[in-house]
Amino acid sequence: MKPATAGGPYKVPRQHNRLSSIGLAVAMHAVLLLFLWIGVSWQNNEPTEVQAEIWDMKVQDAAPTPPPQPEPEPEPEPQPQPVEKAPPPPPVEAPPVPKEDPEIALQRIKAKKKLEEEKLKQEKLEQARLKKEEEDKEKDRLAKLEAKKKAEQKAREEKEKAEQEEKEKALAAEQEKKKAAAEKLAKAAKEKADKAAREKAFAAEMSRITGSAAKGATGSAAQSTGGRVDGGYQAAIRAKIKSNLVYGTPDDSLSATYVITQLPTGEIIGVRKVKGSGSSAYDSAIENAIAKSSPLPKKKDGTVEREFTADFNMKDMH
């Protein structure tokens, strides 16, 4: 038997005992025919023997009965011939394993070890990356939570601050309201006191003037209160007030009317607006100019009008 070549498939060697195989086949056919013949023989029935007796009426004695014939013994069954077993095939020899070069085996072991180390290194890197991702996610979650807490704290502080400011504004408004009411009461009381003082001073001045006049009390009182309206007197008062007027933008359509109350000395003790100009700035400028013009000019005879009405047209104030 030739061994299989290295690297090629294994082939079963051919056997040369052809004659023994033919003999074994012939024997098997003979045994089969014998079994068939025996089976057919057992199926055929053996012939039945028929016996007849003849009786003669003249003969007194009967003929003797013949003795029974012994049954033939059955033929012995043929014994089957033993079947020869085919010899087992020769054992198949495994192809010889070629021996590996020690240097190549060492290189393969080193390469495998290096591959395992590289794989372990990659696994460690992957674990480190996953761990870092988890840490980054946790940091991001904590940062968002902290930012949310700060935003909520800031919103709460702003709300509290707004509520405090509202309370302070309400308190300030209440205090301002009380202050305004107190100032209004104080102003009313002061105006009342000033009015009483002015009236008292006016009465005293009138008494002094009436008491020192050379003519009768009635004539002097009439002269001191003014008598007939003097156009030059009005022009002199308007000119003095005009000199104290400070107003930035001239507007000839503006006009205001005031009632002025003064003492015999020309000192102004009251100003009342009868008709406004429609411009609060112009009205304020007229009132300030009237206040700065006290005492007002007197008539040629030295008397004044205690109360008179004056019109202040912007076109006449240039």
C-alpha cells in the first residue's frame, strides 16, 4: 500500500482477493436454493393408504385383519452450511502529520500573544471610553441640575425682590399720599393765615392812611382805593411784569387773565387766575413774573387799586 501524498486526498488501496469473493457468492446462492427446495417439499402431502375388506357370505370366519404398517420416518432436514464471513478490510493508516518548523511555531505563538495583547488593549481602551462617557454624562446631568437650581433660586429671588419693591412702592405711595395731604392742609392753613395777615395789614394800612389824610375820612378812603381806572397805571404794571417775564418760545395766540390783590403800598398779597392760556408753562411764567414785580407801580397821585383784573396777551408782551 502506497501512502497518500502530502497535501492530497487519502485513497483506499485496491484488494486483489477476487477469487475468494466469487466463491463466497456461489456458496450463498447454493444455500438459498437449498432453502427453497426444502420449503417446497414440506408443502406436498404424502399419499393416503386405502384398505378394502372383501366379505364372503359363505365363509363363517372373517379374514384376519392385516397388521398396521409402520409410518415412514421423515427425512432429516438438511443442515444449512455455515456462511463464511468476509475478512475485514485492512485498517486505514492516517497520513503522517508533517512536523512544524520550531521557528515558525515560535513566530506563530508570538503573533497570537501579540494579537491577544492588542485585543486586551483595545478592550481596556473601550472600557475607558465608556467610563469617560458615563462620567461626562453624569457631569452634564449634575451641571444641568445645578443650573436649574440656580435658575429657580434666581427666579425666586427676583419674585421676592419684585414683591418687596411693590410693597415699598405701595408704602412710598401711601407715605406720599399722606405727605401730600399734610402739605395740602399746611398750605391751606398757611394761605388762611397769610390771608388773615394780609387783611389785617391792609386794614391797618387803610386806617393809617385814612387817619393821616388832610381831607375828610371819606375822600381819603376813596382816593386810597383807586377811584377811576387809569390806562397809564395799567400800562406801568404790565411793563413791570413784562420785564420779569421769562418764557422761551413766543406764541402770539397765548393769552391769560389774572386778578391781582395788593396793599396800598403796592405789595402783592394775592394772585388768582381767571382764564388760563392753555399752556401751563406760559401761565407759570406769568405768575412768577407777577410775584417778582411786587411792589407794583402806583398811580400818579400815589394811590393803588386794591384789586384789579389784568390781561396778559403774548403779542403785547414782546
